[in-house]
Amino acid sequence: MPPHAKPLLAAAVLACSLVVPVTHAVKPQQWQHTAEADFEPGVAEGVVITNLGDIKLARQVESLADLPEATSVVHDAVRLGQTVYLAVGPEPRVMAWDGQALSEFAAMDEGQVFALGTSGDRLLVGVSGDTARVVTLDAQGGVAVSVDLPEGVRYVWDIATLPGAGGMVVATGPEGQVFHLTGDGPAVEAMYDAEQANVLSLALSPTADGFPLYAGTDTDGLVYRFSATDEPPYVVYDAAEPEVAAIVVGEDGHVYFGTADAEQARPGRLEEAAEGEAGRPATQPAPADNAGQAPPAPDDLPRVPPSPAPTDQAVDAAASAAPDEANAEDPDNSAEGDDTAEAGPAEPTPGQRDRLRELVRQRLLAARRSGTLQAPAGSGSTAGRSARPAPAAASTGDKSGNAVYRLDPNGFVAEVFRESVIVLDLALVDDQLFVATGTEGQVYRVDPAAGETTTLADLDAEYVTRLLADPGNNDAPLLLTTASPASLDALDANGTASTGTFTSAILDASQVSLWGKMHVTADLPPRAGVKVETRSGNVIDPETAPWSAWQTAAELDGGQDLNPLHPIEIGVVSPPARYFQYRLTLDTDTDSDRPDPPSPVVTRVSQTYITPNQPPRLASLTAAYPDTPTPQPGQPAPPPPTGMNVAWEATDPNADRLAYTLDYRPALVHNDPDAFVTVVEDHPQATYEWQTRQVPDGYYQLRLTASDAPDNPPDMALTATRLSDPVLVDNTPPTIEVNSIADGGKDFTQIKATITDALSPIASVAYAVDSADEYQALLPDDLIADSTSETITINLRGSAERPKVITLRVTDARGNITYHAIPLDRRRNATPGAR
């Protein structure tokens, strides 16, 4: 063929294909996207998909400052005036961000800084180390006051400043102590000594007097409540997880606390995305009698038994079991020149204790890369729990992942969030709960009233360690600090990104199809809109071969006064093809006067399509008699069933309903297409019982025809046909012909017979003497029953009395049985008529 002829031939083929009529199925099909699991396979850029299956604009995340390369973690952050201070590591430093630039504010000469606080216009720094202390810095970063905590305290985990001149409360470890610091040169007073190893988190009520004060612990995952009186604290909740790492108290008195068990943090989601629609909670106003109701008084809560005196036995054992790790980081702990080095385990030094207890914080932040924390070699327990023995009543729980719980003012606790993460911090902004997590660096928003959970941000960092809201301005961005790597970012907690897109997964219609209407259900506030685009193609990957271009199907906006519960019908202009994809572009007017322009919300997308009508598919056609029932002992064998079970497997690519016609023809006329006789027509099921008594014995071939006529007009219906393998109909038992009876004397008789069956091989032969109940099996003369004709010989010997009747029982392979009685004449050598 000349080269120039190929494009001409291709054009001719294309022209012909355009005029060939295509018969399409009558029943349209539809993709329905309405649940989280429906949208999750798509690609979201600048939008989020909630657990309720809503698509919304995402919050804007802006990087504010890059921390020095040597800094890998931001442990804590506080706002003081217009400056944000960051406690960073591993070098113990405090950084300051003034809204424009990041600079070093103060450096500690030893230890670590895990906690910051404020007191008036001064910054409080909790320094963990051999001598734990609380340092007050002046405006230039110099030390104004330094207060050492009691001996044995190695960690300062959190600082809460009481209103007015109430001083501050300090949460410490590894002895689980809470201290109250009062006065200008603060005096240190012990508030409580818990059974747990570490008190990790503190939160004050935003009421005028600052009480109650809540504290969360590790080891047992307890939440304590301190009152303004001198009453001892009370446990308000015992979480299923061992660490309560974050607490926040709302203006309405609700307390939220999050858990951080690193062993329960795994990559990926805890559960699959929600499938199907399940409705959504209706927001209800709080009952009037609960408005402003005070939390339960301390006397209404169970009293916690007094704590036993703290011990260092477990720490000493762990330190002795892992001396190499401690020595490696504590040059003062060398055993060189120590005459007692071989005498037994030495008393752990402060350096050893500090190294071991530093692993508690590592547990909360998790191992930097693996996401799993390991105990020090030989310690026999996980890091953060080896400082003291766990109480016998420590809660273990059997739930996966970590949770956020809500304690209401009446003392009831409900779980509002659970995921395969560790919860590192919580923040409340306009009744919305924000959850900072690791080990995949995500920020969630939980709307408890609506029952909605949304992933707001998925950062490059592994851990979001701190959420910092501006208490005086709910419209201000929420500051985020991270670890691995360390960063300072801003999340717009109320406003949204100006635009974002959701691109669906590639949808496969299985055949080239016509696209019908798309229906989009959306809530479009004023100055918000959604653009709907579609494209189609005939290769699964648009990157390997071109698809049609993205074409705009509709541009919806809030000015159209659309009903958020009523689907919007949209015409699709993409060409017929096998594969289909849609793209939604959400936008809102972020330049409007509103500080928090609402996002458009898409709740449902459905696309109708119709494929060419395709014939049904028949995968198999089988026919067999059911098994003959087993006879009861002492009873004759039942006759074989005459109803043959015919079964088939059929499907329809268009999901049409099918009707079946079953025919048969004798094998002798297997080449005659007109020889078929109909058994049943328009049969709806995929099985049929054929009563074979209605046809002569012989071999037959069955024909099954499947038609999609129930769902298509007569002129559009299509069929598929399948022929069976040869089927034997045999309802006639074998015949028996006695050939001879020979009398050999008083104790010997010989009978010879021929057994014949028209179609089935002889399966078994047996005989009984004088109507006995038990039959004696007998082999054919050639010793194998395998033919439609067999000869047999019966030799009767040693009878004291000559038999009178021999009964033969013969069964063919089909199960047909025949009986034949042979009377014996004792006066003659042969029965009359025998050959």
C-alpha cells in the first residue's frame, strides 16, 4: 500500500464509523459520589473532604519562618504581646518571632526547654535537667529570676500562670509532682504528688479566678481536677490510652483532652473512609437550664486515694541496666578509676537519670522516623513508664489509635475524635476544636455540634507540636509549630483559601458511552462559586494518550439563589468515550469585607451515562441428575430421580434483567438447527428442573438462550446462546436373560445369565437365595463391571438343602435397578425354558 493511501483509508474508516448506528442500552447507569469514601480516591488541591462527604475550601497555611538547620523540634510556644516565643531543640534555646523576623532570644547553658509560660510582661522558661528550674527572663532575654525545683525533679513539662497574683503552677516529672510557685522571688509549694510518673499537661479554666485547673498524666492516662480550695485533686477521667498530652478548656466549661500513645500511631488512617450516606447531626441549642451552669463541685466527684511516697527503684534498675547509653552522654559518669565498678550496679548519677527521663518527652513526640518508641535496652518497660512502678489499677484499654475526649460541665465524657495519630496539642477557636498531631504532621478540625471532622492541613513535617491561638482575636491565624523538620507556620482558622480544586478519580464505564446529565448538590453562599468541568478519553491514563480537553459544563455562584438540598442539573459536553473525569473548582471572595468568607460546599455529585447495548454473557451450562438418596438399612434402594437439574451462569454488561429459553434436541439430529424442542420460555431464574420422563431415553443436547428483552424494546433486545455437552437421559433399568441352569448334584448348582442395558454400563450385580434379606455381590465373568452387556455365573455349593429361588438385583450406572427371580426345579437338571 502506498504511504499516502494509509491516511485516506483511515479517513474512510472513520467516516464509516460515524454513520454506523449504535444501539444503546435503555437503562442508564450512574456514578454517585456522596460519601467520604466516594471522593477520597480523587485529588484535592486547596480543598478538604470531611467525614460527612463534604468538599470545602481548605484553610490557608503560610510558612512564617524557617528555623536554623540545627533546630529539629519546637517543643513549646507562647504569645507575649506582639511577639511569639519558641522553645526549640535539641540545643536549649528560646527563639523570638516579632511578626517579621525570627531571632535568638535566649540560650540555656544546659538541659532542655520543654515548656514556656508568661507572667505579666515577662517570659517564663521551664528548664529540664539535673537541676530543674523555672527561669524568668527580662525583655532582653537575661535571667531576672531563677527558681530551682526540689531535688529529684528533672523535667518541667508545662507551666500555667494563675490570674492576678496567684503565681504559677508547674507540671513535672519523673515523680509526677505539681508545684505552686508564689511571690516575687517565688516560693515553691508542693500541690500534689501523683502516682503517675509525669504530669504532662495543664489547662486553666478561662473563668475569672482561673479554677478549676486540669492536669493530664502519663502511665495511666488520668485527668485530675484541682479546685481553688485546699481540697486534694480528683480524677475526672481515666482514659483508655496511657498519656494525656494536651488539655484545653472552653468558655462554656467543656474540657477537651487528647491522648498520645506513640505505640498506637501508625501510618495511614485508623478506619476506612465512611461509605454511604448516614445523615448528619442537627445542631441543637443548649437547654436553658444548663446555660452558665457551673461544673460539679469537688465533693460531687470521687476522691482519689493519697499517693504513696515516691521511690526511685525502677529508675535505678533501668539506669543500671543501660549504663552505656548514659555514659555516652554524661562525661562525668565514667567508671575509670572506680574501684567499685565490678562490685555491682552503681547508684545512677543525675546524668543517667536525666538521659533516661528525657525519653519520656521522646515518647510524646515519637521516634523521629519510625513512629515507634523503644524502651532502653534491658529496662523491661517502655520509655516514660520506667521511672516508677505502675499502680495495679493502671488502665490499658483495647482501642486503637488515640482520641480526644470531651468532659461536659455535668461530668459526662464523650469521645469526639479518634485516629491513628498522637495528639500533641489542642486549641479552641469559635467552638471549633483544632487538633495538632504526629506522626504524619496533620491538623484536624472537629466540629462537635455537627459531628464533622476535617483534615485542615497535611504538612511536610512529621509532628505538629503546638497550636497557638490569639485569645483576643478569633479571626487571627492559628500559629503552628512543628518538628522533623522544625518550622513556624500560620493556619487561617476562620478564613479559607480563595480557590481550590477537586479532581475526581478516573471513572470507567467499561465501554464507549454517552454522557447524560450531571447533578451537583452544593451550598453556595453569596460571593462563592463552583465551576464544573469534564473530560473524557479511551485510554485509562491521560498521560499516555490524549483525552478531550477540559470543558466547562457549568459555573455556579451564590447569586443564583440555589437550594442547597436540590441537585443542580448540568449538561455534559465531553464526547462519548469509555473513561470520564470531572473537576470542581471552588472559590470565594477573600477580598470582601467579611473577615471569614464562607466556603462553597459540594455535598453530592452524580453522573448519568448510557453504554451501547451489549448481549448477555453465558459462562456455563450444566445438566445433571441429583444424587440418588441412600437407602435405609433393610429397605430396598429407591428409584433414581427423573428430574434433571439444569443450571447456568449468566451476566449482562448493561446490568439488564435477563429471560431464558431452554431447548433440547436428540443427538441423532445434532446437525439440524430446526430439531430443537422448547422446554421452557421466558424463564427468570438461572436454574431449571427438566422432567426427563417426558422424552425417550437417549443422548440429547441442550440449548440455552439468554435475552435482555425485559429491559429493552423488542427491536433492541440482544441474545446469547450456549450449547451443553451431551446429556444422557436413561430412565429404563437393565434386562436379565438366564442362559442356563446346571444341576451338578446334591450340593452344586450353576446359573449363567446375560445382563444388558441400552445406554448405561452395568454398575453392580448381586443375588439373594430364597428371598433372603442380604444380597451377595457378584462380579461379571470378565471380573469388571464396565459395559452395557455383561455375563454372570452363579455357583451354589454345599447347601444342606437345595435352594428353591435365586433373586438377581442389577443396577446400571444411572441408578436404575431391576430384579429377576429364578426358580429352581429340584427334579430336573434344568429349569424349563432355560438354554
